[in-house]
Amino acid sequence: MNPSALDVLLLAVAFDLIMGEPPARIHPVVWIGKLIAVLRARARPTRAYGAALAVAVIITTVLAGHLLVWAVGLISLPPLPFIPKPIPNIPFPTSASTIPLLSILVSAYLLKSTFAVRCLLQVSTDIGRMIDRDMEEAKNMLPALVGRETSGLTRAQATSAVIESLSENYVDSILSPLFYFLLFAPLGLGLEAALAFKAVSTMDSMLGYKTKGLKDLGFAAARSDDVANYIPARLSILFMALARPTRSGAILKTAFRDHSRTPSPNSGWPMAGCAGALGVRLEKIGFYVLGDEGKQPETSDIPKAVGFMERVIAITGAASALLLLLQQL
């Protein structure tokens, strides 16, 4: 008996909200990162090696997750002492073997590793508070959320960076893995699809740079990430519009107008949508400006952004659960 996709999703969300990120030593994404690092050390800096590396990481990640869930499903626990004897002719579960508890727990744990709600919101909040208290310490904390150079950022630029990364990571760290989980759930491969996406995303974060040695080796990872996030990035503005109906016009207008200003084909959608929702001007100096008619962002806009994204994430989760429920009917 395979675990219900809805049960797995609800338990995974509970794991995330209650416990946050697991320790690094047992975090599946950390292990994916270690695998990427090992293969990178042995690969030549060519596109062919990069493509082979990407295929190897995706297949290994998916197989490892699938086999782990399958293996724990073989474990048969003794009858539970508090369950009464079955009534004749009435089916009644008498042991954990008829209720795939271990499979559900492991599946939920693996699915939770593909998204990070609590961590994203908490890190954004903490850095926002630190920008007000100690700008230098905030600059030291920002690399946990952004990839840009932080030493020369002003208060407004640091605030913009937090809001940009919060909205961008909503797609990469929450919406996309859930999208693929839902897309492949009817085939019984929802978890595998979410893990495959996370493997692609992790490769992109480690290899997808245009620096010497990575420009070619990371090409397959970067392009795969662009393709994987293409639909979710555009869906993100729908959830944003639903989360703040009074600003839905500004959200859609800013997203459709400014999304192409970013180097990435996908990140501009959620960032521009968030700029429209908050009425702020988001800028990465020398790269792009989103919502240029908005006001200069202030640190007080970060709690507003976090609150807005909390609603967006809640709607995303509710819609996901509803779709899975409808599939079961």
C-alpha cells in the first residue's frame, strides 16, 4: 500500500513548520550537495561532463529516495497492543503493516527537505531586524539569503535584497517542488519528482555560475533549473494576486512589465510581483530595477513583505492540499 500523497504533504508541512530544517548530517539536500561536490572534483570543465554530472545526480537522488521509501515499507511491526481484536467480516487494521506509517513518515521527511517555509521566513525576518540594529552584522548575515556582494550595500539596498530574495526563493524553495509533487502525484511519483527538482536546484546553486571552470560545467545545471522553474515562476504572480486582491492590478502590471529586466528568465516574475504588491522599488545596482515607480524600500517594508509572503505560501499550500483531495475523490 502506497502512502497517500495528501497525507505525505500535510505531514511534510507540519515537519517544516514545527521543526524547521533538520541537522546537516541527516539533511537530504546536504547529501545531494556532497554528491555534487564529489562529482565536480572529478569532472572536466566541459558541457559534456556537466550534462553527465547532472544526469547522475538526478538519477541517484531519485533512486535513493524511492528505494528508501520502498525499504521502510517492507518493515512489518508487531501488532499494536491497544488495538482491539478484529470483528469477523469487518476489515480493521491490526498492525502497522496495514497502515504505511513508516513509509508516510519517511516520504514526508524527504518531501519536507525539498522546501523550506519556516527557514525562509525566519531568516528574512532576522536579517530585517538586524538591518535596523547593526548594519555591519546584517551584511554578514545577508549571504545566507542573497548571492550578491554585501559589503557596500546601503540600508535601502540591503532591504531591497531581502525582499527580492524572499520572493525569488518562494518559487525555488517552495512553489516549484510542490508543483512537481502535485504534477506527478497521480502517477505515484510525486516525491520522486520533487526530489529531482531539488537535485536540479541544488546543482544550479553550486555550479550555475559564469565563472572560469563553471561556465561550461554548470551549463546543464543552470539551463535545467531555468526550464524547471519556468511554469512555477509565472504561476507565482497568480498566488500573489490572490494573496492581496486590492493590489492585484499592480502585481500583474509590474510583473508583466518588469519580469524581463533580470538576467534570469524566471526570477523577475516573483520579484516584480512582490514589488507591485508592496509598492516599492527593488534594485540590484548595475543589474536591474523592478517597480521603478515605487517608493524607496525601508526596513519597515520587510515585515510587510514577510507577512505578504506568508499569505502567498498559505494559499499555495491550501491549493495544493485541495488539488490532492480532489484527486482522491
